[in-house]
Amino acid sequence: MTWSATARGAHQPDNTAFTQQRLPAWQPLLSASIALPLFFCAGLAFIGLGLGLFYSSYGIKELEYDYTGNPGTGNCSACALADQDRAPPLRCSCAWYFSLPELFPGPVYLYYELTNFYQNNRRYSVSRDDTQLSGLPSALLHPANECAPYQRRASGLPIAPCGAIANSLFNDSFSLWHQRQPGGPYVEVPLDRTGIAWWTDCHVKFRNPPLVNGSLALAFQGTAPPPNWPRPVYELSPDPNNTGFINQDFVVWMRTAALPTFRKLYARIRQGNYSTGLPRGTYLVNITYNYPVRAFGGHKLIVFSNISWMGGKNPFLGIAYLVVGSLCILMGFVMLVVYIRYQDQNDEDEDAE
Amino acid sequence: MRAPAYPGSARILDMTECLQWARYHWQRLMGSRNRDDDERPYSYSSLLACGGKSSQTPKLAGKHRVVVPHLRPFKDEYDKFSGTYVNNRIRTTKYTLLNFVPRNLFEQFHRAANLYFLFLAVLNWVPLVEAFQKEITMLPLVVVLTIIAIKDGLEDYRKYKIDKQINNLVTQVYSRKEKKYVDQCWKDVAVGDFIRLSCNEVIPADMVLLFSTDPDGICHIETSGLDGESNLKQRQVVRGYAEQDSEVDPEKFSSKIECESPNNDLNRFRGYLEHSNKERVGLSKENLLLRGCTIRNTEAVAGIVVYAGHETKAMLNNSGPRYKRSKLERRANTDVLWCVLLLVVMCLTGALGHGIWLSRYENIMFFNIPEPDGHVISPVLAGFYMFWTMIILLQVLIPISLYVSIEIVKLGQIYFIQSDVDFYNEKMDSTVQCRALNITEDLGQIQYLFSDKTGTLTENKMVFRRCSVAGFDYCHEENAKRLESYQEAISEDEDSTDTPVDSLSNMVKPRAPSCRSVHNGPLGSKCSNHLAGSCSALGSREGASEVPHSRQAAFSSPIETDVVPDTRLLDKFSQITPQLFTPLDETIPDPLLETLYIMDFFIALAICNTVVVSAPNQPRQKIGLSSLSGMPIKSLEEIKNLFQRLSVRRSSSPSLAGGKEPSPGVPNAFVSRLSLFSRMKLASPVEEETSPGSERPQGSGDSPCPPDMEKQNSDPGLPEGETAPSPGQPSTSTLCYEAESPDEAALVYAARAYQCTLRSRTPEQVVVDFAALGSLTFQLLHILPFDSVRKRMSVVVRHPLSNQVVVYTKGADSVIMELLSVASPDGASLEKQQMIIREKTQKHLDDYARRGLRTLCIAKKVMSDAEYAEWLRNHFLAETSIDHREELLLESAMRLENKLTLLGATGIEDRLQEGVPESIEALQKAGIKIWMLTGDKQETAVNIAYACKLLEAGDKLFILNTQSKDACERLMSTILKELQEKNPASPEPPSPREGLPRLPATQDSRLRAGLVITGKALEFALQESLQRQFLELTACCQAVVCCRATPLQKSEVVKLVRNHLRVMTLAIGDGANDVSMIQVADIGIGISGQEGMQAVMASDFAIAQFKHLGKLLLVHGHWCYTRLSNMILYFFYKNVELP
């Protein structure tokens, strides 16, 4: 009878694996026999990884020099003293001599390091206008409000590049000289100043505004440089491919650091005789001292370093792995002891019943 | 369904609601202008009243409402009184198209989570503190709001469509212009309209019944759409109108109805009808037809609308889903608050640190950027801004998405619970219903379970088992055997489902659950209507050969309807001859007196009830006088004369077959019944050998029935063992009884088995076919219906043979025993005999109760006409008063029901539901304490408790049934002491190894104890001073049985345990008396059984059978709890650890 077929069990639920919750499922039961090997294995793996990381970090050579110029620390003190006045900075230079007893294996990277510089301060880190930096002509003359108070000069001219980050551009410069033999002449080591920024930064994010009559200066007409800058942005470098917003030093600087102590790449040493590293000998770093850091209690450092497969020197990662791995193994042993002890007791209980 | 009355309105329906609304009013105004304005004299105020929906304040906002006919002669009066009442349009939607966006937003922002989101988004728009891109922070909020708005919109649209469907149902409303009833939509029905309904139509609004085609002015309605009860209820035409032969003429109706203001009490309606001559007629709920019910068994009815639309009782009762907070959610809430605290602390730390750090670099313009105007912000202010910025940055710390996720997960859990095939009950075609959406995980945390007995643990299928008449016990051995054989038959039936009979009953039964939701209002009953229609069609197709019994009457499965008479009682029964009523002399010999008692007993069984008689082959067609045998019965006097004539003639001739005109078939049938009966006993000869004792092991030992009785009538010559009735008497066996309670039906069926068949019942008369006496017509003078306070019901009839006014009372034994006459007027011997009967009956009653039977006492009282007239006068006064009517009626009943003569007692078995003992065992094993709270007497309750393994045979049972508080206290302390001595370890020992699961062995080693407490003692135990001791005592017991507990006590017990022990409680019940308990408990479970839907309506979960509780709690509850708690923990982990 048809009606009975339809009416029968009109409310009867479907008997499927899904509705009856019969779908295959697996829930690990963390018994001692699973958990203990798991802990030991994890511990061993972590220790192995930590050792690898630690040794590769250990193998990285670093050479750093604080040239802030605190009194009695080298010949940059004079510059530092001059800097204290905070007058329009003098062109002060100082030098750092060092000698390498053996080859500093390459490729060698030259960094500058600043400490106590809170680039991560929110108001500082948002004080930029990315549309302006991407070369949009309309944005060039109308910097974003986030740039205030470095949005417009008192004269009303828009600042290009606007904002506090650009205004605080690191403007010390270094040159490296090598004396092969004692008493010999200092030969300048070629520093590769290109290719220190991310490719996407200087090819996509940072673009110069379109040239006017083939001149970058005309393109920036109607703008003013940031108040701290001695010269406009289009004169950052004589190289037309490395000036304006796409100047690599500028691009590197504009990528703000997350921590108050940070390094930024200044140059790579990979040309000529120095592609394999810095050979032994005496070296001189000529520093043009401009950047005032003593006001906020900061330090300026110059750093030579090479890298490994895991990047720069970073002993922390390896140590962290080692600590976690050892903790795992320690816990494994503790649990093993607990397991063995209380297993016996359980057996006794069962026997008692 | 008929086409809508106005073609225009059908067109409108497709438009949006807003348009419809406007055009609807416009058309009404236009329409009323076009159609001679007497049809709908609408005032603007009434339009506003119905349209505004929210501000419907009738002019007479007082206690009463006045309803005048909605016709022109009373136009002024109508506008004055009834014009402002809401009309019958219903609107359950929350929104209109215009106010959807603002209102929905308003509703949504009532939730703390959304408000928090909004706060964050707004905070982000403050430039000083902004942390993210403004637009991006708006995104999640907008998405959440949109999704919920779409969901709400769809839900509302569905409601709107249902409303539209209901509003456009068609009914017949009297139109003065056309001087007849014309079709109108439900929504156009107004208070004061006259409505005419035919059989099986749904009532569109609450109306007072003024006319019924039934000659007695009765109308039957089925309220399954309202409360799910499948039995029929009688409604009565207003007094004074029933006598009119012709249909009430609205033109001439000049009375005014005054009644109470709309309220949601389905069982109360008070008011009066005032005629133009200031004569008042009382109105009660018996006169009120409720919206959403269906007219049954009555060709046509007419009435005047008193409440319409949202003011009908059905709509006022329409409450939304329940909302309870689960324990886990409450816990999660406090944890969220801790998170808020953590957030504030973190933000404060951040802000403070920022301020301090900034003060060091106050004048360094390098990275401490000044304001645009060149000022440097002070560190304090910067710290303050930082605080708000931090709040935006750390917003994820507060797991706001937790709430949304919990809700979604719970929806999924409910889906899984509802689609569990194990909860499916084939017989009722129903599965579990989750009515509360968010306490699924509490199911897994239940510690105390409070259960009702009747209908919950037991089937509530009443089976007549034994009776005691005039002090003699008739134990109905054969009937017991029959029951056993049925059990097997049923289990076989369940296996073979392809038989047409079975599929028939399966098809017919889905009706009940499908119409369960009151929420749908009339729609629910509409579908029942459809089903009933198809069923009746089916019935006619099948003809009289197949009896679709399950549809025809509640409580009428064959197990309940077929009773095999006890041979001993039958013998005595056959002695009933009409001579008994010829007044020979005053001193009636004892055996004769006993026979008289037997006769009265069966008459009482047959008539002392409110059973409706119907014939199955004409579904829902009541057997009235018209359909009885052609004999025109004019008056009782005539019958009596006729009867006496016959009896004289018959007494001279010993042969029974001699000329018996009134009911010629009866003696033959009786004889055939007897032979049939003897045949039937042969049905299972093997069983007869093996079964004695196995049926009722604990009771058969002291049975006073001679065991050799069975063999007396057995006739080996008749081999076939058919139980089908012989063709000689088809009509008797095909009668169907529809009773309000299963006990009643069981008793009527029992009486039928003894040839005392209830043939028809009208408000004026009851016709009973009595074996030797033929058809007796009792003039029904009065019915005092059953109520839980009196615990009894009475009928007052004029006995056709003795012509005396006789009161038959049936009720709980404790009540009846108190009302028995102490000093009988008939002399000392009778008095003594009555005393003996009383003692014996009491003994039998105790015995019945021990066997777990429900006992009822039957008593009678003979009144003189003068007494009756006196009582009637007082009763009439009570009936017509509006205030204090209940008290007055109770008092009146007390005046009638006293000085009764005990006739006998009945024992009805309430069979245990399938799977109950196993479920209870499993739940107890799971550590859930189970209490049984029942209104039944102690012996019955204890017996059932043993049967369902709540108590075990080895348990030590303590019974607390003291009559005074002091005694109760003493007894409790004695029991407690004894228990503590037996169990050296205190009941809740401080576990030596906390945290380890307590081993079950410790429980087993202890003594198991059960506590039985009666209602009276419970009353004391619940008092403030004894509560503590009581709880301490119950903590020592594995099971507690509370008997004779009132519904209020049940809820108080639950409340006491819940509040003092701080445990999760669950209450399960099926009847109206469990509602309060279900509402008080943490989780209320209703069993959708036979006792109506009140319990289900009040419950959080509704299951079909008790045995489903095990899986619901132990499997689903466990799953829900672990899954949800894991999810919540993970959410906190994710939100606190990961940002």
C-alpha cells in the first residue's frame, strides 16, 4: 500500500553513518607507552636540531666596533662632543683601525647597528606615506596626514619624502681601506652599495615620480626635503639609478626595525680580491660622523659579519632548541619514574581487589 | 480548501508584507464602501488596534470584556464595547520590511558580543588610538551582523508565510446583508461575529457555542492542535439555547456577553450572557470553543466570537522556546570575565609602561613624534591613549567568537541527538525533541533524577485485572493469562511489519506527533485534520471488516479492550434477574443483596465516567439515541412499565428465550459469549500447564481463587481458539469508547465484558445494555467531573428500575473510604454487613496495591427527590457565580458525595514500560541517584519500584509515613543512626585518594537502602527544620520513593535537592501533574505519551519512552559535555596563548 510506505516512519531519522555518529574516528589515548617514547624522540630531535643551529651560528665570524664616541673610546669622541651641541652638524669624520690576523671569510657584509632607537614606536612607525614613496605624482604634493608634523614645511611646501622615518635617515657613511703590508699604502676596499635592499622594495614599493623633461629634480619641483636633510632626495646619490626614492640606503632605512637594537646592511664586500673575504692585514674604516645618537642614549656600531645557511649570527635559536630538547628528555625520565612507581602500585591495588 | 473569498486578497498575498499591509487597509476601506457599509463598519480606531499590534489597549481595559453582536442594530453599542477588540488577524512576525534593518540591528546589539565588537570598531575610528585600518575592523562585525540578519529575515519570512496561510483560511461568517453565512477569511473575523462551522473544521477564534446540530446541544472538539491530547472533549451550548430547535438566528440575537479579559488559562472561562430582559446565564469553559481545535462528531455548530486573533487563548499560550543557561556556559561566562580582567590588567600595564618609557624621551624628537601642531604629548595622556589602543590590539584575548561557536556546536549536537535512530519510537512515529536549545551538555552532568511513575515508568495502558464486589475478590485468572498471550502477540507483531493491519495502525498513528507543536497553532490541527480525513476515508474503504481501532479512540488497544470475565463473578452475575426490582418484602436475603451490589457495581462502572461512545465504521459519528435500535423510547416511566410487564411474564416461564422484544439479541449473544469464553480458554492449553505462578510470582500464593476453577467450563469439543466476537453481536464489539483517562476506558471495557455495555451517552441520558435486563436508559441528572482535589467523580442518575435518584461515585480508595456512611438507615444488620464489606474490601485494596495495581473504589448513594432538588438548587447557585466558583463548586460536591455505600473496588494494572528496569539499572550504575515521585499509594509505588529495579530484593527498606512532625523527626534520626551503624563509612567518605575515580567496589560492599516516604511525612520533611536531616538520610539511600505526593510537593522536593545539595537535577514526567517538577529541575524531560502534551510543553527535551533516557544521558550527554568543554578550553587556549 503506497500510503503506508510514505507515512510510515515519516519522522524516522536517517540511519546513516554521519547522523548516527558512526564515521570512523580515532582519538589517541595517551598512555605511558605512547607518551614516553614520544617525549624521548622529540627531545632527541630537538637537541640534534639545536646542536646544528648552535654550531653553524658559532661558526659565523663577527667584528664590531662602537664608534658612538663616548669620552675616551677612540677618536670619534671629538665628533661626539661636537655633536652634543646639536648645531647644524659639522662634517666630522673619525676613523677606526683594526687588523685581521687571518682571512675573514667572505662574503663579508658591512652593517651599522643602532641601539636604543625605538623605531617600533607606533607614532614613529606610521609616520610615512607609502603612496608618495611609490612615485604617485599626486601623492607627491599631498603627503598623508600620518606624516604630520613632517608633512609640510613651515613655508607650506610638501615634504618629500614626508614623515618621521624619512626625516631620521641614517646619514653616517663609511669607507674601508686596506693596508696589505705594514707601512704600506691604504687601498680602498670596494664596497658594493647596491643590492642591499629587497628587490620588491626598490622595484615595486619605492619608485621615483615620473621624470619631467628627463630631469628628476624637476619631477620633485614644488617639494621640500625633510627638515633634517641637508640636500633634497634627488641628490642622495649621483647615480641616477640609485637616487631619489629608490636610493638603496633610503630604502633600507625605511624598512623599520621591530626592536630598539637593530642592524641594517650598509654594504657588501664581494668585488675584486675581496670576494673570498677580507685578507689579513690592517684596515681602516673612515667614518663620516653625522648621526646624533647620544641624545637618546643610543650607540652606533659598525659590524663586519659573514653569514651561513641560517642567516646571521644568532646563537639564541640553537640554545632554545637545546633547552627544549633537554627539558623533553628530563620530563620523559620523570614520567618514566612516575610510571614505573605507580604502575606497581596499580597492580597491587588490583591484586588487593 | 476553498478559494479565498476575495479575489483581490489573493493577489495581494504575493506582495511584500508592507505593501500588503497598506493595500489591505485600503481595500478594506474601499470594500466597505462598495459593499453597502453594513458588512464591516470599521472605525479607524479598530483598524489601528489591529494593525498596530503592539499598542492594543481596548477601551474597557478593566477586568471584563463585553461582547455585543457585530451587526447593525447594535452598531453603536458595538463600537462602544467590542469595536476596539483585536480582530482575528494574527501576526507572529517580528519585523516589517520597513523596520527590519533598524529593529534587527537593535535586537542584535542586545547581545554583549556584538556590542563589544561595535565598541572596538568605534574605538578604532578615534584617530588617537586607532590601531588598524578602520574599514578592516568593521569587516567582521558587518559580516556577523549580515549573516544573523539574513537568518532572522528568513525565519521571519517563513513565519509571515505561515501567518498569511492562516489568515486566509476561510470560514463562514454571518453577513447581515445576505442574511446568511458567507465565506470569509479568518483575518476578517471580528469579535462579535457569528460563525458557523461544520464537522472537521478548525475553529478560527475563541467563541461561545450557541448552537449545535446535536439534539442535546453538545459539540465535540479535538484539542490535539492545542495541547496534543487526542481524546475528544465535550462542549455544551449555552444554557437556554440548547432547547431551541432551530439554529440560532443572529438577527434575533440581542444578548450581551460579559466575560473576563483575555488570558492564557486554557481551562478557565468565566462570564455570563445577559439577555435583553436582563436575565443572566452563566458561561464556563464548557461553552467555549477554542481557536485551533477541530470540531468532531457534530454536523455543524454556530457561535459568537468573544476573543479573536492574538487575544485567543491559543495565541496567548503561545510561548517561544525556553531559554536556560547551562552550567558549562555559566562557567565559561565567569572565565570570560576573568579574561576581561586580564585584558584590563594587560592594557593598564602597557599604558603605564608606555607613559614611563615615554617620559624618558620626552624631548627627543627622533622617534617620539610630536603632535601635528608641534606639541609634545604629555606621557600621561599618551599612556591613556595607549590604554585604548592596547584594548583594540589585544581584543582577541576575549573569546567573543566563543559564544557564536558554542551556539553552532550546540545546534549540531541537537541535530545529532534528534537524528539518533535509537530514539525513534515506531508506534508513535516520534523521536526525541529538543525544546531547549542550549543545555545539551547538562545532560551529561545529571546527578539526581526525579521520575514520575505513571506513564513514565509504566505504560499508562490501563488493564482491568481484578475487582472486589461486596467483599468478595474476583481475581480474573483467565484475564491474566490473556494478557500474557497478548504480550507475545505484540512482540510477534512488531517483527512482522508488513501485515496490512500493522501498517494500518502505523499509518494512523503518526497523527499525534505531527500535530504536536502548539506553536503552529491552527496549522497543527489542520494537518491532523487532513490525516483524520484520510483516515476516515480509509475506514469507509475498508468497511466494517477492519477496525482501525487505534485512530478511533485513545486507550483502546486490544490489550485494554478485551477483558475475559471471571467465571465466579459471571455465575453470580447471571443471577441478576428483573425480579430483584419487584419490591417483594423489606428483608432481602443476603445473597440477593450481593447480587444487587454486583449489578450496581457494574452499572457504576459503565456510567460513572465521561466516556464518549462512537462506532468505528462511521468514524467520529457518535452513537446517539437516533442511531439506536428502532425502539422509540419516550420516557423512563414507560420503559419501567414495559420492563416490569416483561419481567412478570418471564418469571413465570423458566426459559430465557421467551418473548423478549426490547433487545432480542442479547440473551443469545450472552450464551454465545459464554461458549466463546469457554472456547477461549483453550486457546493455549500448553501455557495453562506451565504458566501458573510465572505470571505474578509474588502474588499468586495467597490468591483466594480456587485454582481448579479454570477447568470447570473447559469444553474439549471445541478446538478452535478464536477471540473474535461471534457474528451474533457485531455492534457491541465494534463500539468504541473515547475516555479522558485510561482508567475510565478500562473500567467501561471491563463492564462490557460482563454484558453491561455502555451503548450511548448524551448529556441527558446514558443507555446501558444490561445482560438480563435489556437496555436500561438512565436519565443523567448531573455529573461532577473528576478533579485532583476531590480525587473522585460522581454521576447523579435516575435509576430506570427503582426510579430513585442514585449517586454513583468512583474515586481513590482513601477518599471514598472516608465518605462512607457511618450509620446506615437500613438497620443494624445491613450496617454490620456494610462494615464487613468495608473491612474486606480494604483488605483486598491493600492486596491490590501490593501487586502494583491502581485501585479505585466504587460507591453509591440513594437520594430522595427532595434531597436532590435541594442540592441542585444550591449547586445551581454555585455554578452561576463568577467569583469563587471553584470553591463553591467544591463545597457543593462535598454536600453530594457523602454517606456513600461501598459497592466494591477495582484493580487496574498499569504495565511497566519496555526497557525501564534496564535503563534504571544503567543510570544507577552511572552514579545517578533516582527518586520516584508519584501520587500513587505506597504499596503500588513500592511494588513498581521493585519491578523496575529501582529497589532490589536485598535492599533494606525504610518507610517514613508518620503523621506528626515530631514522630517524623524521631523516625528519621533512628533510621539515620541505623544506617550509619550498618555502614561504618559515612555515606560520602572523604576519598583518601582524591582525584582517582571512586571504585564501584566501595559502593557494593555497603548496605543498599531504600527510603519510602509518604506525602504526609514528606510535608514535614520539607519543612525548614527537618530539611537537613532529610537530605542526609536520602544521601544514604540508593533510591527514594515518594508516594502520595502532590504536584506541588514534587516540585518542592526537586527544588530542595537542587538548592541544598547544589547538584544537577533532572525531572521526567508525562502528565500535567509533573509540569511544576519539570520546570523546577535543571533539565525537564517530558514523555510524549498518552496523558496529553502539557509535560512536553513544559519540558526541555521530549522523549517517547523512558528507556531512551539511558542513551540520552549516558551517551549523548557525555558526548555533548566532553566535546563542548574541550572546545571551550581550546578557545581559551587559542585566544590567550596565541596572540
